[in-house]
Amino acid sequence: MFVVLFSDNSSFAQNNYDIFDSVKKLSNYLASDEFSTTKSELSDPQRMDLIFSKAVSLTPDFSEALLVATFSTIPFKSFPFVTPVFKMRFDIPLPVGPLETFTKKIDNLPNRLFFDSPRNRHGDVDKLAHFFANAFLVYNFNCYGISDALGRFVELFERNFKVNGFVDTKDLTINHLGALFGKALRKNPDVKPSAFLKVYNLLFLNLFLQ
């Protein structure tokens, strides 16, 4: 079902690429001691760059790398769904692999991405998948409208159907930053995610100084 999401020259679209194997490999790397040691060596935005560069090394092109990075950084084992009328709850499982690997991965993921990231165990870890998913959409379709529309749809869906759901304006901002990264990546293969995380901090600094 993912075929329609890829550009024509994507090797995955040509049915000769196993994206799930790359997701497994990247998830194992993120759960590893090797990646854990980078906490003391790099800032969290720099560690986000490392996630993307590792995804690139495991995949044949940027399209697949962005999708692999998205799937590998989803911080939930399941999606809590509540029906709007009868308020019945269902937990929809997500393909996260072995529980031990998943737990180590989440603990290792960068979560202090912005100046206002929550100072708790997980911080802004949920923003990673938002960023990479929107970068993937714009990189493939070269259209901000798709990213924006889907981002708003997801937020409205979570507000109405997810347990304790609400529209997170920060998610929408991160979606835009991811979209900018996807756009830039089409022209400059050396661009890094961390450069666009800085935009968030600069935006709020500008508002503060005004």
C-alpha cells in the first residue's frame, strides 16, 4: 500500500526493496549502546542528523531514508482509539518489534530538540516522526499543501478519536519544519535536519525581541 507514496524513480516503488528490513536495522541501531554513547558526545539536534544519515546508509535513496526514519522513530507501541459515540476504546498495535529493543530505542532517541522541550523523560521525542514524515511527503510530491493538509487531518483525528487527544499546535509547527527540510533536500543532498530545528528557536527568539 506504500507504493503510491513514492516517486516514480523510487526503488521501493519498483518492488525490489525491503523497507521493513531497513526499519528493523535502524531500530536496532537506535537501541544499541553505540547510539546511546552519542548522548554525551552530541547535542540532540545533532543526534537527529545522525539518525537520518544512518537511514540514508541503509536505503537506496532519500525517499526511503525519510520513510525508514519515520517508522523507526514512532514512540508508541499502539495507537489508543476511542469511538466518538459509544466511547469504546481499542488499542491498535503498531509494528515496533521486540519490546526490549523498543524500550531501549525510546530511551535513546533524542528528545531535547528545542529550547522549550519538556524537561521530563521523553521530552519532544514524539516530534521526530512528525518531522521525518512531512519531509518525506514534500520530498516526494514537492507540495507543501499535501503535508499541511495531512498534518491538520492527523491532529483533528487525534483530537476526536485518540484517548486524551487534542490539537497540538507544536506538532503543526514541526510538520512545517519537516516540510521545509524535504523541500531543501530535493536541491541540496548535504542539508541536515538540525538546520531546520534551529528555525523553531529563532522564530520564538524573534517574537520575544519584538
